[in-house]
Amino acid sequence: MTSDDPANLDCLIVLGARLNHLGEPGRVARLRLLHALQIWRQHPPGCQFIITGGQLPGTAGSEARAMARWVLAWTEANWGPEVRQQLAPCLLLEEASLNTAASAANTLPLVQGLGRRAVGLVSDRLHLRRAHYLFRRHFARQGITLHPLPARGLLQHYWRQRRYLWLTKMALREGGAWLKVLGNLVLGRRRRP
């Protein structure tokens, strides 16, 4: 995975992350959103800002909707109402996905419908390698270029805070997700005639 030059992006996809107990974006989601906002501001008006994430059982709403509310409020509080008004029409929510593979499948029709060809994919460093792999499997066949744009700082934050249990849980979760991807590849190859 290389971090391509995102100079000509016409769309950003920000991958969802679990909400906290208040139904608001947690640290991971906020880190991704803040990174995506910095990139979005560097691009011409009209750069789409797609946020993914469905509604998990027991939650009041989708990750995408909660993240969109947060990003609009943050933008207004920190950059003013004018920038919020510029961002609002660029937001598009993908609220059906409950995992990264589904996000890849469900955002492709949105990107195609918008006629976008250069897409930035935003997630944290640990998650982005797998996300890029899954998205590329859908998007590359359609001639859409993906630019992985890692949000840095999450792992360092947990390390500095001595939150070793969180780091371990994140690593195990990501490792398990990779095993699922690899298992699906092996099973998919065995099923072919």
C-alpha cells in the first residue's frame, strides 16, 4: 500500500467506526474525520465526502449519521458557519454497511453514480491496509483509482496513554478480520469450477 499523491481527488470515503456509549463518534471515528476534513479543505469545491457505517444492534442510529452530525458541528465550531455550509452539500452517507467488506460493496454504486474517478480512502493506519485491499477489489475493476490516506496518531496515542489492552484488542480484531478475508479467498477459489 502506497500513499499516492491525492492532489486530484474528487471524492473522499471515510470509513465508519463504533460509536461510544452516548451514540457519538469515539476516538477512532473522530481521528478519521479530522484527517479527512484536512484533506477535503485542500480540494476544489464539490469534492464529495462519503461517510460509511450502518446501525449496529442496540444503537440509536447509524455510525455514518452520528459521524456526519459530529463533523458538521466540529466544522462550524472550528472553521465557521461558511465552511460548514460548504461541507454540508458534499456529505453523502452510506448507512447499510456493518463491516469493511460491505462498505466497499455499498459505496461503489454511490461513487459510480457521482461519476467520480479519483477516490481517497480514509481510515486509521492499522485498518487501512485491509480496507484498501477490500475496496481495490471492487473499485479497480471499474477504473476508479483509490488513494489510501491513513490517519496517523491512534496507535501512538494508546501507547503513550499506556492503554495496552486497547492496543491488543485492536490488533487482535484486525488480525481476525484478515483471517476472515483470507478464508473467504481460499473458500472462493475452491468453489470455482
